[in-house]
Amino acid sequence: MAFKILSSTSSSIKDPETLFRDLRSRTVEGLMAQQADMLRSYMNKVDETDLALELPTGSGKTLVGLLIAEWRRRANKERCVFLCPTKQLVHQVVEQAREKYGIQALDFAGSKKEYSERDKSSFMNCEAIGVATYSSLFNTNSFFNDVSTIIFDDAHAAENYVSSFWSLEISRRDSDSFFSAIWGLIKRFLPENDQLRYDETDELSIDYSFVNKLPAPFLWDIKSELMVLLDNYCQNGDHYFQWKMIRENLHACHLYYTNYSILIRPIIAPTQSFAPFSNAKQRIYMSATLGEGGDLERIFGQKSITHIPAPVGWDKQGIGRRFFVFPMRLCSEDCSLYNAITWIQKFGRTLILTPRNFVADKTKDLIREILKGKSYQIFSSEELETSKKSFIETEKAIAILANRYDGIDLIGDECRYLIVQDLPEATNLQERFLITRLGSAILFKVRIRTRITQAVGRCTRSATDYALVVILGEKLNNYFLKPENRCHLHPELQAEVEFGIEQSKVTNVKELEDNIDIFCSQNVEWKNADSSILEMRDKLSQSAISSTDALAKIVSCEIRYQNFLWNQHFAEALDAAKDVLAELNGDELQGYRALWNYLAGNAAFFASRTNIQYEKVAKEHYIAAAKAVNALPWLKHLQSLFLAKQSSTEDMHGIGEIIENVEMILDRLGTTSSKNIENYFSNIRTGLSSSGNAKTFENAQVMLGKLLGYHASNSDDQGAPDPWWIFGNQGIVFEDYTDTGENPVISKDKVLQASGHQNWLRQYYPQVSFTTVFCSTSNKLHDAAIPQVDGIYYISVNDFVLFSEKVMSVVRELWRNYSEPGNLNWRQAASNKLLEVELAPYQLLSFFTKNKLASLIRE
């Protein structure tokens, strides 16, 4: 065997563009203009530590990233890793690198123990670049703990991949006993309504729009007990590594909860505390949609990232062609979904994106019903995670992915039909809390736009691609229908959407199907349509989302806050929070201003544990947080710590929480048309008019209570009361006597039955003080019942029906002005309206206690 002659370093390769010409085994002839432009822009910033490269879909960003990595490996003898969101994309990038570009790349898609010794040695000796998933880097035992260059592909989609490393989520379905143990620790700090949600355990009762947060001072109180619980639970199993990453920094984390899940995580990922990330010489973030407003910096926990924008010309032009269809312009969501599923038969393969697993499951069941006997095979996200080969080799295939808007690239004939079900708003509990409970939706407008852009582009990945995109779900439908949203989209996407909206303005389904057939044929008629889309595109421009300049200005201070807090430098964290607050001005940012006053209060609270002088500062910031927005009831739970007792006008007698509950009802009923809300009203009216049918009447009472924002329920148990409404520690329980028959007199037995309701309810709701209200068509009371009537009130069925009409009229007005969850202006106006028409909780109690049962006519 001959000796191996060592080659000299490749330092003579002056840049990635020069390197490309030396790659003799590549199958692509040359660089595209935009690729060469981006590589030259990169060389002008080559010494920057953090660089973001924006290259639209189909513009060749994979080759750009691989060339940079290969050049740095050869020229500087650096270990370079190229990161992808999924294993399937790792395999795809490695295949492209080897077969198309002539670059030797190593596939590290699996777990560390699966890496071959040959590949590990080659990587460590800088003989080849590595390609791996995000989770391969963000790992407590990462193989990539000493790399010089990290390239993050699809960086826009990285938030959950990065933050999950510092996120511990406990599901009630996975471990009910452990979930209950944690709930037992926090329940004494929680509002009554949250406990009521916890007690409702059946699947149908889960409210996926609800989320709440344990205030940081309360989390501090239970820290020791919580750590013992988590140490026991997480010592083995899936949660061990996440718990290990946050255990010593629980003070810097936030606990969010629903009645089915608990999430503990920092508000921003503390990436600077993680050496494999922070020690890299250069970090490069590549994306087709980098966004603005500091969103990328928040995702990666970096104070400053230098952005290199897309090359000239790409501000107008997109990739491929999509024909958008909006069937909900013609019929209901259920009808639209049915039609969308029947259209699957026009295509070989279909991709369906849904917001949640239970929506995916319902869609699968419907597909099996509608396409029964058609031999379609359904694929899940788990099956496509490793490889898309089986999917694209199956002639009749449907992939249904839940909460996944990236990481799946289907090119050309691999898939030409995409169904997107509803708006990809919040992908974790923290996002949902900040949007719906703290009025900070402005922070996520860029991220939501990015997710939508990525979602609708899954099947158009090259210049010649074309795909049908069907839009379903009220929120997503409304997003595209509103011109004030469309103007923030890329001009080509704007034009495609506007064309689709216009073509969907039809009178029957056949017209939609005819247009779909024309699109699929790609005939002359479609070519003319395509030309009109291009003409429209050239006249459009993309508008910036409001407040992004202000959000970009403060992001470095936000990162400083998180890093100081993580390292227990509380005074410095407080200073950073104050720097954030100094720049948060204007009504649009009032919810975010409340959040940062709360976060500043947290830093001061932690500092006060060792320096009592900071207690006053904490109090000031918590009060400022509560006063920043009257319509945010969540912050009132800090009252027991620092807040002075609020006046009735500030607290509004709990009306803020009522408004949040009403908002959830309106959000589920939707705003596209009045059909759902009018059906809801109709069911109430029908039920209340059926005084001869007790069950129907009671169901209508429950519906009315929910419409008012109360926790409303009923029971079929023997001896159980008729419906009850609860808010906080106050409740109303009804005794309905509507079917009076031939003897319309309220008897002693009926009154005794009503007086016993509170005893029945006390075993389930011990903290709630109930008021008993007798609702009847009769106004006559038997003499024998007189001794039992103390503390019982009366309302006639007629008056109750009139009251219900008032409620529905007011809620209809609120619905007309409602736009989206967390809209602080709407919440304030709605609060004022309920107070004006005397529908606040204390006003309702006053209304139902006007007449005592004892005041009825004696018989």
C-alpha cells in the first residue's frame, strides 16, 4: 500500500463563487444570477458573526448555503454544519449536494449513536460538511458542540425547533396523575373559572382557544415543591433533557396552562447560554421570508443579525403559479371541505395542512367517508418526516399534516393540490397567551404572515411549478379577503390571491370546478389568465406591517433582559426592561407595553428577594402593567401581592374576564357570515319558547349563560338542579317550573326542591356563592310554601325571554364590531357597552334578585 500524499490547504480559493467553478463533478452548468449576487453580498459581510440571507423559494438558496459552508471548510479548515428542520430535508440536501453540486456532504439525520465512525472522523477533521436537523445541534449531548460555522436553513420556521430545547410541556393525556399533581400546586393561585375548565375533562369540553399563565411571583412561591415534582417525573423519559436545561433557571421561565397542557419555558430562548451555538465563529440564517420587526432576532435570541435582502427583482417576482380557490365565498365551511375533498379525485396526490391534530383526525374520517372505495392512501406527518419517497411513489396519496407549515417541499408532479385549513396563528401556548390574553398580537403579525406564505407555497418550489390551493377555515379565509392584510404580502402572492378571490365569486360549485379543470389543463385560456395575474402583480407593492420599526428597535434590549435574567443579574435585567419600555409608545403597542411592565416587575421582584428596596419598584411596574390596558383582566391576579385595591371603575367588577369569555364564543361562531350566530340565537329562542319541554328550555338557558360569558352547565343526575351560571365566586342556579299543566301554582315541594340546589352544588363548587332564582310561567305561590321561600328569588318566563332578547341584541352588536382575539380597542368598547346596558356580573345579579319568590300571589 502506497503512502497517502497530504494535499495543501485550499486557501487559494478566494470565494464561494470561485469554488463553484472548481466543482467538476457537478451537474448544474452555472450559478443563477441571484445566487451569484447573494454570494458577492455575503463576501462583503464575510466577517460578520450573524448574517441573514433572504433568498425566495426556487431561487437556489440551498446551493448558496452549501457553497458558503464548503468554501469556509476548505479555505479556513472549519467544521461547518448545515441545519434543516426535518430529517427528510436533511436527506434531500445531502442528495442535492452530492449528485447536483459535486459537494461531499455527510448525512447526520439520525441520533448521535447512529452516526458512523467514518463520518464522525471526516467531519471532525474538516474533510466534509455535515447536514443535520436543528435538534441535532440543540441537544444536551450534541455531536456538533465545536463547530465554526452553522447555517440555518428555513430560519423563519425555527422558533419551535429552537425554543423546544428550553420548553417542558406536560400533557394531561400522557400523564394525568402528574398533570394533576402540578395543577394541585398551582390551583390556589388560579381564578375560579380556570378550575371549572380543569374539572371538565371530556374531549368535547376542551376549549382550544383558552390559555392562562401563572404570574411569576406565584411560580416563585411554589418553586421548591415544583422542582421536587419535576425531578421525580423527569428523571427518565422524554422530558429529562428539557427539564435539565431549565431546572436551575426556573425563575427565568413562565408557566402557561390549559385544562389539557402545561408549558414551562423562557419568553425568549437563552441561546447565548448554549456553547455549541454561541461559540460558533459565524451563524448564517437563510430563509425565503426573513420578516421584519426583529422577529428573527427573537427566534434565535440574538441581539443583532445583519440582514442581506433578496436580490434586485425578487421584490416583485415569485416562483411557480398557484390558482387560489375560496369555496367559502359560495357555501359553508363544511360544504367547502366536502367539495375540496371531492376535488382530490382530479389529482394523483394531495397535501392537506391543518392547525391541530384533532382537525387532522376529523378530516381523515371525512376523507374515508367521501372517498370510500377510491383506494387513496393517507400519510401522516410522522411518515413524511423521514422521507417523502413513499408518498410521491403512491399514485393515490393524501398527506395530512397538523401544525406544520414548513419542512415539506413537493416539487413538480410530486403534488399539485394543496388544501390549507385555517389560519396558522399560535403554534404554542406562549404565543396563544400573548395574542389572546395580553393583547400582543402585533408581535406575531410578521410571523403569521410568514407561516401563511410558507403554507401556501409547499407545492410550488420551482419556476415551472403550478398547484391548486384551496383555502378553508373562517380565519384564513378572512385574512385573505381583507385588503388591509393582503397588502402586506409579496406582490406575486397578492396578485394570485386577488385573482382567486374574484374567480371564486360564482353562483354554483360547477363554475368553480370548470375553472379548476382549466387550470389543470394549462391550456391557452389559462395562459391568458396567467398573463392577467402578471399584469396585476406589476401594479402592486408590498406594504410594511405597522410598528415593525419600533419592535426592531427594542429587540436588542429584550435579548439583554432575557440573558441577564437567565444569569440572575436581576438589577441589570430591570434596566434592560426599562430600555424596552422607553421605546414602546402608541396605542397599537399598549398590550406589549403591559407585558414589559409585567416583565420589569418580575425582574424587580426577584431582585427584592435580596434587596428590599426593589419591592417598591416591582409594585410600581405591576401597577403600571395593570393600568396600561383596562381590558386585560389577567394582570389583576397580581393584586394579592402588590396592587392597591382598585376602584370599581378600574376593576369593572370582573367584566374584563366576561369579555374574554364572550370573545371566545364569538371567535368560534365566526365573523364571515351571520349564519352561525343567528343559528345560535334561533336555538335559544326555540328553547325558551318550549316551556312545555323542560329539557329544551334548560338547554337554552345554558346557551344564554355561555353567551353572557358565564360558565354555564346542567346535569341529568337525579336530584340535580336546573341550569346554573358561574362567574368567579358568584353563581346563579335556576329552578325552572315552566310546564305548570292544569294546576299553575308553585307548590311547597317545588320550593323545597329549589332550596336544596345549593347543597347539591356545594359539593362540586365549594368556593362559589350561589343565588337561587325560580323561573316559572306561574305567578302563584301555595301558602304551604311560604316558610321555605327565604333567599329564593323569582323571574317570570316572559321576563326571562325579554331579558334573553336584550342579551342577544347586545351580543349581536358586539359581534358586528369583532375582528380578532386580543383586540384591545374592541375589548374596551365591549366592556363599556355591557356596563351601559347593565349586563356586567354584579348588574346581572341585581337584575335577578329584584323580585323575591315570597312576593307572589298567595294561593
